[in-house]
Amino acid sequence: MLKALLFQAAAILVVAAIAGLLAGSAGAQSALAGGAAYFLPNLLFVLRLRLRLALATSATRQPSAVGFLVGEAVKLSAVIALLVILPRMIEVNWPALIAGLSVVLFVNLFALLLKT
């Protein structure tokens, strides 16, 4: 899980650098914001899972599907909320924001492929 987060962070920086070259500082900022809109809730979700596993005793170490689904719902709600708030906070370059968000989403697929 932590490797996937590292891949996501690296991908965000690469896309932000490319967007900065193509669209200037507003493009780089938008790409960073778009990537962060998914990365930050994902980071909190992973930290929550790790903390829950660390605090669990051997008897309660069974994974809970309900807990996982609730965590995913909260994560996706946070992503949507961040994407709604972003245009009010910064001047958004939409292609760069979508590129940052898309790359972070696709990195998850590649991280799963590398794991197997």
C-alpha cells in the first residue's frame, strides 16, 4: 500500500512538472491540486487501515468488509468534496487538474500490476 502511495506522489510531481512546462504555474498548481484531491483521502484511508491493523488483537484481526466499504465511501466523498472546493480556492486549469487526477487513478492500476 505504501509503495502505491509513493508511486502516486511521484506521478503527481511528474504531471505537475509537465503541466508547468505546458501551461505555466497555474497548470502546475492545478495538476498538483487534482492529484492531491485523490492522494490525500487515499493517504488517510491507508493510514486508517494500518492503524486499525496495528491496534487489533489476534482475535479481532479479521478484516471487516463493512469497515472497508465505509472507509471507501468516506474517501470518495472526500475526493468529491475537494474537487468541488478547488475552483473556489485556486484558478483552475481544467485540463491540468484532470490530468493530475487521472494519473493518480491510473497509478493504482499499475501498482497492482507490479505487485503480481
